[in-house]
Amino acid sequence: MNAWKEYQNQHKDRFLDELLELLRIPSISARGEHKEDMVKCAEAVRNSLLKAGASRAVIYETPGHPIVYGEKITDPSKPTVLVYGHYDVQPADPLELWQSGPFEPMIRDGKIFARGACDDKGQFYMHVKALETMVQTGSLPTNIKFLIEGEEEVGSPNLATFVKANKGLLDADVILISDTAMISMDHPSIDIGVRGLSYIEVEVTGANRDLHSGVYGGAVANPITILAQMIASLHDTNNHVTIPGFYDDVVEATPEERALMAKAPFDEAEYAEDLGVKALWGEKGYTTNERTGIRPTLELNGIWGGYTGEGAKTVLPSKAFAKISCRLVPDQGSDKITKLLIDHLHAITPDCVTLKASLHHGGEAYMTPIDSDGYKAAAMAIEATFNKKPIPVRGGGSIPICALFEKELGLKIVFMGFGLDSDNLHSPNEKYDLVNYYKGIETIPYFHQYFAEIVEQ
């Protein structure tokens, strides 16, 4: 274990330089113009795995973006850890809000600023460098497999097919994911669950063409106005979702779980100040941590229509659009919620407009048992490097592929993320603290050590 630390200290500058090179590739999976960048990034990931000591690393083509698989099999009798991550990133818009180029990584105040710095290039790359550390020090206690995809940010549309067709290739004893966050470096935590997701897009149409607002205003429905009214009706005065049946399958957290969540350090005033808001908003009867962890939500992610260019154009638009997402908790099926949402929108659409709704992607919530071997190993690893027992918490984000992993591979998943909620994921000026990056590289080998010891007992 001392050899790990010594090796990491000797090579920490190179570890950082390699990550920065990866961050320079604009691997935006949602944009067709970045198809070549996606291929370039997949190749860079494969090469990184080989240089780190993987005995095999292969790029698998899909109808979408490539999947990178790598492995280091030391002894078939040893336990195997499957590391999952993604090399694709969110679009960087709005570009004008970035203090430096989203794909020109900069170090400021001890933090890496770049799109993908935390989500998820910086986090999965910790595992690549942990592999190198263990290989170079002759201390790899497990077999390691890597599954690094390029479509997580668009719902992993091709990963399920790959997993089903390659169960033998992906055979392992546990899945380890670093695509989540900690409370803080002073209060390390482990996510014991992530929420599910239903993401739809709606189109509301009024007249068959854009109209002069002076000639037709007041006589023909404005799709933007109608859409805004419909969306506003999806929450009541207590900020509960009004869709009939939305809460029917929600598994309510026990008083004991809520009490445990309440022990996590949280300063509401500091939280609001960091976000630049005067007051917080959410479902009545729940704390902020509960609203973002154990409760389902419905959010408007984008709305547009009409003239939004410079100057004025007095137009009554023909169409209005919106993107709506629901974060789901255990037992809320994404297919059921999607149908409830779309059916409800059709039901409340007035006759003066027509509505079309379509699903972008979805996925199920996932919970990790805290008595599983993987969780125990993760908790021991974090305690070894932080000198504190980690706090189990529920994460608010979604990793839609998790439920499929367990169903198809029969494996439990452990979330061992080192990011922070304040790392501006999906926002301008995404960042990742250097301390967190290096701490992840330091901690991950301990996971492999402890997992091997627990399994082999």
C-alpha cells in the first residue's frame, strides 16, 4: 500500500496531463457533428487502458457511438471487478457563460475546469490510473474489466444490446461506478442509490403558420401561452406533481432512513448562497436533501418557440416546444410514468391547439444494499484514505443502465464517486478538484484489495 502512494506521487503530474488531453476532445454524443470526435475519444480511451497495463482493449462499434472494453485478467480464480464509465459529455452551451473554453481545460484555484472534468472523464480515468498503479507495483489483487461507453448522456440506447450479447465477456463479481458525488472531502459519503428517469419532448401546434400578432392576436391561441399554462398546471401550490397516479408506486422512506439522512451535514443558507438564490423551492413536507434523493420530481428542462433573435418581431408562432424530465424513485417504472405524463398532457390539451409528445430516453431507479460485499469494500477503502467512515446517502441523478446491468449480469453495483454536487455538472464551468481526482486514484486500489479479501474469506 505504501508502494501505491509512492508511485502515485512520482507520476501525479503525468496523471493530470493525460486527463487534460482527454478533456480536450469534444466528445459530445448528442451532436452529430462530433461523430469523429467520439471515435477519436474512444481510441484515446483504448490506448490509455493499454498503456496503463490492460492486457486487452477493444473498440466495439454500435449503431451509435463506440464502446470501449478493456481487461486485465491476472488469475481466473480471483474475484473480478467490472468498472463502468462513459467518455461522452454534455453539450457545452451556453458557451458565453464559460470563463475558459469548455474543451480547453484550465487549472484555477486547484480545480480543473472543462466539460467532462467530473462527468465522467475525470472520474473513470481515476480507475485507469489506479490500474496502472497496481500493475506497476505488482499488487493487483483482482481481475479488472472496463466498460466505457459513449452514449450515457443520451440514454445509452445501444448499451443494452451490447450487454445482452456479451454476458460472458462482462462476467464479473461486482460493478464499480464512479459517476456520482460525495457530500464533501470533510464528510465522505457513498451513494446507495440513484433515481430513475423519464425524459420526453412535446410539441404544441396552433395555426398552420406563424401569424401577425396584431392581426390575429386575441383570436387564435398562442402555442407558447398554452404550453406555459399546461406546464404550470403540473405542480400544485405545495409543489406536488398533479399527474394522476404519479405517486402510486413510490416507496416511502422509513422514519429511520429519513433520520439517517438528517445526520448528513447540510447548511441551507450556504446551499442557497452558493446557487445565488434567495429561497429554496420544492415539495412541501420534505427537506432539501430528501427532495433531491428520496422523492420523485418533474422538471422543465427547456422551452422554446416564436422569435428569439435580436430586436422585435411581432409574431404569433405556429409551434412551441418543451423538454420535460421526471426523476423517479424505487418502484416507479419509467415506462409507466412516461405513459402517465404523456396521457395527462393530452388530456389537458385544449381544443385550440394540438399536441405531439415523444420519449427521448428513460431508465429505472437503483438501490445498492449496504450489506453487500461491494459496499463493504467501498466503505473500508474510503475509511482507509479519509480516516472517516463514509455516510450512506441517496443520489439525485440517474444512471439508466444500472437496472439492466443487474438484470442481465446478475451483479450488484457500487457507486464510489469523488465529485461534488457543486462541480457544475451539465452546466457552464464544469470543474473537478485536483484533490478529489488524486484522492480517487489513491482510494480505488484499496477497494480492490478489500473486495478481494472479503470475497476470498
